[in-house]
Amino acid sequence: MLQVALAQLRQHARRFIAVGLAVVMAVGFLTATLMVNASTEASLGNSIGATFRNADLVVSEGPDKQLDGSALDAVTGAAGVGEVYAHRQASIAFGSAAGASYGALQNTAPAGLENLELLDGALPGDGEVAVDAGTAEKQGLSVGDKLELAPPAGMVAAEDVAAAGTALTVTGIVKPSKDPFMMVQPQLFATDALQQQLAGADNSWLRNIQFDLAAGADTAAVKDTVTAALADAGFPEASVNTAADQTKEVVASLTGGADQLTIVLLAFALVALLVSALVVANTFSVLIAQRTRELALLRCIGADRGQIRQSVLAEAVLVGISASVVGVLGAVGLMAGIITVLQGQPDTEFATLAVPPYAVIIGLVVGILMTVLAALAPARAATRVAPLAALRPADEARAGNSKGKVRLAVGLALAVGGAVVLALGAVSADLLIALPGGMLSFIGLLMCATLFIPPLVTAVGTLAKPAGVPGKLAAVNAVRNPGRTSATATALLIGVTLVAMMMTGAQTARTAFDGQLGAEYPVDLSVGDLTSAGRPLDASAAATAVNYDGVAAAGLVTNGGYAEVHGSRTGVYQLAPEQLALLQDKTLVLDGNTVLMPQGSELKTLTVSGSKGSKELTVVEADSWTLPPLISSAVATEIGVPELPAADSEDYYSSLPQLWVSVDRDLDSWALLDLRSQLAAGLEVNEYQISGAAVERAAFNQVIDVLLLVVTGLLAVAVLIALVGVANTLSLSVLERTQESSLLRALGLTKSQLRGMLALEAVLIAGVAALIGAVLGAVYGWLGAQSALGAFATVVPDVPWLQLLAVLAVAVVAGLLASVMPARRAARLSPVEGMATV
């Protein structure tokens, strides 16, 4: 029977192209998804974990106690510990001829643990400093130049740094750190002793302790030893991790204490597996079912059941092996191309390709198993009946027979049970609960597809009747075989559901993320205090700011009164109605009876005084900890706007105007840093006077955007898989109806009418499948975002309607294109030849 299988592959190669292509794309989809997980971890290790990637183990502080010298002594004295690097960081003021600013001064590491990448010069020694390339460009620095460094004591102008600072020689220009925590600020590096001397031991933060293992030491044993030594030294909550685990811990700390990123990627891999299995199984099952008569004929001429089964499985194995190998190679090529493009961009150059062996092995094994299992069920069905009976049409699993009833019962149970579990996971904000519920409910809906797809196609089919005879025939043919209609629609339904789910989930998650930032940080950028000439900012500052590209709006926020807050006198700012738009939290409002206070004020009312009198206002707390007290401009006018006090008054600095700036959301971190430099020059202030959440948000968005770009590539593969599935099932449907099509031709249907009938049939099925998929995807995307992010953010469904409409349009066009080749094949066949086909 192996010879029979090989003969089938040789003589009917075109018959297996569709199956092979589906397997190739399914395996490629699954393998690429698994590579995303590994590549994401590698990319995060190259960005968030860049500062400790060369260490064998990393010690980080616990929630209640920072690391200090005693923790360093405990690590250094532990058995099995080799070279140790106490990674210190402190804020520092620095100045050159180009001006002054604040930056992060870090100490260099021993040679074996150093992670800096030199672009020019050498690492610093005594009396020397290295700077990152971005800072060197902005400050006009090169190797050999002098740079003044001083402790960051208050407002530091350039001349103050020169007067109080220490002159160091720039010996090296290093590649900027890819760590999002560091990307938003100038980075300077000095020896450990000089770093502590310049920053002061009390101001130098011990970020972590990195070390490598002594020769022959066991990682697990040393980890236990160091953990015990830290506990004895008074640091029982300090963690000791490998570099990879430390990266995961940092990511988890950014997502409410749970490693949601890994969970989401795992969910995506499981969804990929589900999509791949359903499409391949559907395609191969229809192909084998179409050959049932041929297999029965082999039984009539002497082949027994085992031989038939072996022949079919041999074909499946051969197709599965060859297609899986091509799929794995294609996935590696796709991911390599995506990563190469990302590495060529300055904002995403930390992207790293990782091809784990398990991704290759799983891709090959799953591809072969899926192909074999998809062929097993129809092969068994053909061998269970007598040869002559097998030559008659097989009894499909319809809703009216026993097979169909069992299938519908199981499908309904899975759909209802899975929906309940999914809802429970969404309510409890637990993705581990929601994920299996969503998968089970989707599988159940697919099993029950014959219940709702044919009726919906019938309803939509009324729209095709104005097309005349082809339209009426298309509406009837589309639902005449409910099983075939459902099978044809399922492939596209899966793909559209996945695409819609990711679109809605990403849109909802981004909205929740922006809402959380908007509540935490009051404005994008804030420019405070005095110009370099010692003048307060005035109304011209806002007019200057809005002229720069990237600035959406700007407004000068001025003092509107004073209040006593917990025993301290503080200035209260006033906001005009049009300036409320500058606040990120759009839910905040001001009226004549309220004052906005930062979170944690613990006040019910606050009395605000002006030049004419005072007024007791009801306190409304914002979610932000950094929002200054705010009243409306109407209240400030009512109590009298106070004059700016004298410069030597204690109220002077708390009364100085602030410039609030709203920036375009599509600016990346480097564009924002450039904008900050331009604003500093145009407003005649120092860069450190411009702060806000925009730069930090953009830095983290760069890491997120890398993942979204990769996911977008995977979604393109998912759509292609769906198109292959639609084309396969339509082609096989046309082959099964060869005699019927020829009879219609003989009765007077023209070639163009036949092509139009098949095209309308494909459009009806594809349109209904896309509509169902869009609705399901929107629901799954919203519930998925709620499950993943609900624990630490308010999740409100945000459906990208325009994108979903575009998906619907693409799906309809795809269905139309999928019908082109089958329709041409049907139209080219003469009526007489077609009716003679067996």
C-alpha cells in the first residue's frame, strides 16, 4: 500500500497541494508563535535585562528594605561566589558649554560583568567619565572633552555646575542603554569610588548586586547559599535570580505582580495551535472524504481494511513531513525578516531573534500529527462499511442523525460551559481561568456551526436574488448542504475571529493603559519655575511651545490662591475651562464649589484664600499622586487672584507659573527627547525643568510595539491560513458538484452565469463567516483584555469599528478571489464531459 500511496502523490500531486499548503502555513504559524515567546524573552533580556545580562545571578531588593553595604558583604562572603558587581545609580547634575542638565550616574562593572558597549574611546578610570551617545550628541561632547559633575542640590544652572562641580575627562562614548528605565535620561558612568564620591554615599542607590559563579560552582547551590546569607544579614525578602528570571520578575513588577506577558504569549500559542488544527483537519478531512468512493473501490478489488488505512496514513505522513519541514523553515525566515527590520530601526534595535529547539520540534511533531489525525477519521469511516455500501454517499454527521445529535450536544455543552468559565475569568481578572473557557466555548461554537451558519446564510442570501437566476441558485446552493457550508465558512470564521480578537484586545488594552497613565500622571509634559535668566514663565511661553512639531496644545497654569494643607501653606493653581483638556485624566472636572487634590490628601474640604477673601471648597481627589491643588479660574476670580509675591517670599516658588504641554501620542521616546531639548532652548529653561509621563510612556511603548509588530505578522499568516482553507473547501465543493454544474450548463446556464453563481455563493458564505467572526472576536478580545488587565486597570471595551469593517471587506473579497479558480475550472468543462464524470 506504500506504492499505492506514492502513486497517489505522483499522479494526483495537485490534489495534495492544497493540503500541503495548509500544513505549511499552519506549522509556520505555530512555530513562529512559539518563536515569538522566545524572541520576546530575548528582546526583553536585551532591553529590560540589559544591565545584568552578563551575570550568573542577580540580587534585587525586597519590597520593604533596600540593599546596602551589609547585603553586599553577605553576598561577597558566600561560598561559590566569584566576581561581584554592586550596581549603583544616583542622580547627578552635569554641565558643559552646551548647558546643564540632570542625569543618572552609574558605576562601571568588573570586566567579566561589564555590559557597556563602547562606540568610541575607553571605559573611564580615576578622574574620568563616559557618557551615552545621545547625551554626547546633545552636549557636543567627544573623547577628551571636559565635563563638570556636581551633586544635584536644588536648581542647578550651568554656571553653578562649573562653580561647584568636579571637572572630569570624557574618555568614552557608549551605546545608550536599551533598558526602558534608563532610556529617558542622560547616562554617565564612572568608577565605583568616584561615583560614590560625586553622588555621596547616602544618595547612591544600590540597584542590584550582580555576580558570577566561582569555578565549578553549582548555580542552584550558590543561589541557596546566597539567599541564606542575605537572610542572616537581615534581608530575608531579597530575591536571588538568574538573569533570565530577573528579567521576568521585573516585567511582572510592571504588571501588578503577575507575569501577564508570558501568559498572554502562551495564550496566543494555544490559539495558534487551535487555529492550525482546525484548518488542517477541515481541509484534509474534506479531501479524504471526497476519495471515499476510490478507497471503497480498492476494497472491492481485494484490499483489506488495514491496507486502506495504512495507505491513507502513509499519504498523510509523507505530506505532513514535507509540509512541516517547509513550514518550520518558512517560520524561521519570517521571524528573521521581522527581527532584521526591527533591528534596523533606532527605537527597536534591541529586538533579538531566538530559535529555540522546542519550537522546531513542536512544529514538526504537531504538523505531522495533525495531518495524520485529520486523515484518520475519514479513513476509518471508509473501512467500517462494506465495499459496495462505501460506493454510496456516506452518512454525514447532520443535525438529524445520531452522529449530528451527539456532536451538537457536545458542542452546546462546551459552548455554554466555556462561556461561563470565560465570564468568571473576566470578572475575577484571571487570564488562566478565562483562557481555557474561551477556547472551550469557541470549539463548542464551531461544533454547533451547522445550527447558526446555514440560517444566517439563508437570511443574507435574499440580498443575492436581484442578481437573477445565478443569485437565486447561489442562495439555494449555499445552504443545500449545511455540513459543506459550515465547513467552508469555518476556515474563514477562525481567521477573522482571531484577527478581530487581537484588534479589539489591543485597542481595549491600549485604552486601559492610557487611562491608567492619565489617572496617575496629570499632564504629558510640565515646564516649571524660572527661565535660565531668572524670569518666571509668562503667557508667551505657551505661544512659543505650540509652534513646535509634536506639541498638540499648551497652556500656562498660574497661581489662583493659597491654602493650608496638613499644616503647610501651599499655592493653589487655577485652570481655565479650555485648559482642562491638558489633563490626561479626561474625567476630572472643576466647578465653583470643588478643588482637585492629589491622591492621599485625606481631606473633605479645603479653604482657599485669595486677595479678596476665601472660600471653602469640597475636595475631589484625583488618582494621581503628583497633581497640584487646582481650582477653576472662576473661583480664583471670585476670591481674588493674588499677585506674584516677591522673590524672597516663602510663597514665591509655590506661586510660580507652570507651562503644561500636551504632545502627540505617536511620538517615540527619541522624538520626545528632541522635543524636550527644543522646548528647553525655545523657552530658555534647562532640560531638567521639563518633566512628565510622556517620555517614560513612550520608552515602554517601544518594547510593547515590538511585540505588536510581531503579532501583526502572525495575524497576516492567520489570514492566509483562512484563505487557503476557504479556497480548499470551495475547490472540493466544486469537484463534488461537477455533474450538477454540467447539468445546469446543459439546461442553458452560460459560463459567465455559472461563474457568477459560484462567486455569489462564495461571497455569501465568506460574508456571513466574517460577520460572525468579527462579533465573536470583539467579544473575546474585550473579555481577554479584562482578564489580563482588570486586576490593575479599568478596562472599558473599545471596539475598532473601522478596522473591523476593513476586515469584513477583505474577507468578502477573499471569498470572491477564492472562487475564481474553482469557477474557471467548472466553466471550462463541457456539459457532456462533466455529466460523464464519476
